[in-house]
Amino acid sequence: MDLALGAAVAGGVSLMACRAMMAAGLVDAPNIARKAHKAPTPTSGGVGAAAGFALGMIVLSLLTAWRANIDFDAARRIAGATAFACAFAAIGLWDDARPLGPRLKFSLFAVASIVSVWVAGPAMAFPVTDTAIYMLPLWAALLGSALWVFTMVNAVNFMDGANGLAMGGVAVGLAGLALIGLDAHAPGAAALAACGAAALVGFLVWNYPSGKLFAGDSGALFAGALAALASLIAIREGGVSPFIPPLVFFPLIADVLLTLAWRARKRRSLLSGHAEHVYQIMIRGGAKATNVSLMYWGATGVCALAAFAAHVVGSFAPALMLALAAVAAIVLSVLARRFAKKRGLGEV
């Protein structure tokens, strides 16, 4: 019941704050070819989502009995994750208001990823099986955890190109992560994920399918950072396998990593903007953007259910399930690019 109250506050405040952002004056102009929209559109809805999330966590932490389940060290990590998810939203707002160069953004993301992991806590334990657990050295845990945050932040940012696709995908994944957190007796991870999912739903009311408000970089960076940090806390608090979070958010991660691998193979810049993601190929091929978003939501839901099942089974199940998902993604990506090439759908 306490968790439901926090999520309700997060969703309600996000809904109202996002409505306020529509009148704030920040707009996303369709000034480059790869942008899908045709008219200037209010942006930075992520600020509203972050505000809703933060207030939901505050209510949950100060006004309910939920805090009785959290010791001081866990409370510090949860507060750090909350603060840095909002800090990433602030970086995104800066980029929305005054676009930053790719090198500066790369540097900011890298520094923020490292500091956020230091504050929220890295994933130290790496379970190989239920009984064989390898403890990583601190430096390896910090670097690996920071790389995870950096990857998720960029993945969500890269995939935020169709109404609801990235934000809805993360919302579905966070809902799945909340269930896993509850099963693993990780109340901090469950709270972060549940409040985050509800806050993103509040934003989606204005974004999908109408596109009245865009998330902007503030939304993409907030959602990616929150997903990553909540995952790390699930690993620390509940002993969740490190293979579980990548499986939960797999559709978004796979599209980005396979597209980057494809561009590297073609010797194209990995930092410049492009329209070569699988979801963009599908839209150019004639699929409605709203339907493509629904497909990614559904795929994320399937992956979240698979992750929950693998978490319950334990042992080698999480690693095996992630490997099977990777093979399927590679096959689908190759087929999509071959289809695009045959249809003459532009650069692939």
C-alpha cells in the first residue's frame, strides 16, 4: 500500500508538472532531417517526470511506514540514486535549452556516471550461480557499474525518436524491475522503479500518441539514469543477478548496441546523429510510429517477464536467457537491414 501511494503521487505530480512544461516555452524545432516531427513542439517533459518521481520518493520516505524497512546505508544509496537521476535530468534540460556538443555531453555523462555510482553504490557481487558468487575488486565494480549507467543513459537518449517508444519502454521495464525488487526483498529498488514507472506514465499521457509534449534530453537522461541506478540497487540489496537488468531493458539496449556495431563495421562516425536504428528502419518501411512504439513496449514486457522467470529460477537461467535474447536480436537486426537495403530505404 505504501508503494502504491508513492507511485500515485509520482504519477499525479508528473501529469500536472508535464502540463506546466507545455507552457514553459522550450520547444523542439524540426531543424534536421532525421527528426520525425514537422512542427515546433514543447519539450523537456522529462523535467515534469523527474519532479513527480522525486516527490513520490519523498512522500514514500517521509510519510509512510516504508522507511522502516530501510537501514541508514540503504537510505543513503536510495537518496543518491534519486538525486542523480534528477541531476541527469538537469543536464538534459541544459542540452534542451542550449544544445551541447557531443564531446562535452560525452564528458558530462562519463563524470556523472562515475560519481552517481560512487554515491549510490556499485554492484560488487557477481553471482555466477546461486552458490558461486565472485566479489569484484572495488575498481572493477566502479568501472563496470559506471559503464552500465553510461550505456543506459545513452541508449535511452538514442532511442527517443518516436512518440512514447523510449519512455514507454523504460516505464514497462521499470514496472518489471519493481516486481523483481519486491520478490528479491529489495525495497529500495522496488520503490525507485515503481515511482519512476508511474512518473513516466504521467508524462506519456501528453506524449503518446498525440505528441503534444516531448521528453527532450531531460526525459531521456532521467529515464536512462533511473533505470540503471535502480538496477544497481536491486543487485546490491536483493542479490539480483547482474544479467537480469540488461534483459529487462533489452529491446532498447540491443537496438542501440547493434546499430553502433553496424556503423562501426561501415566505418561511420559513432558520435554523429543518424537514422539507422531498427525502429527508424521500420518507420521508413511504412510502419506507423505509434505501432512501432507499441511493439517495443510489448517486446520490453516480454523481456521483463523472461527476466522475472529467470530471476526466480536462478542459477544459469539469467545468463542463458540474456544470451538467447542476444542471438534473436542479432538475427532480427540483420533481417531488418537486408529488408531495408532491398526496399531502398536509405542508408543502412
